[in-house]
Amino acid sequence: MSKLWYMYVTAFVAGIGITIVGMIQGNIAFVAIGVIIGVALYFNRGQIQ
């Protein structure tokens, strides 16, 4: 596995964590940041291979 793969996994876990924390705290900004990270990873998923 490449360094790029680890970077994507780290960003994915961070995005999920930020979204969950935002939902628990009721902070719409954290939820939005987590969703933006998820969308960015979705559109760049082809580069992992």
C-alpha cells in the first residue's frame, strides 16, 4: 500500500470523526466540513488505484 492510500484512509477517518463530533455537539460547521471531506474523497476515489 502506498503513502497516498494511507493519506486517503486518514482523511476518511478524520472526516467521519469530525462529522460524528459535529452531530453530537450540534455544530453544523463540523458536519459540513466532514461532508465536504467525504465528497472530495468520493470524487478522487479513482486515484487510489
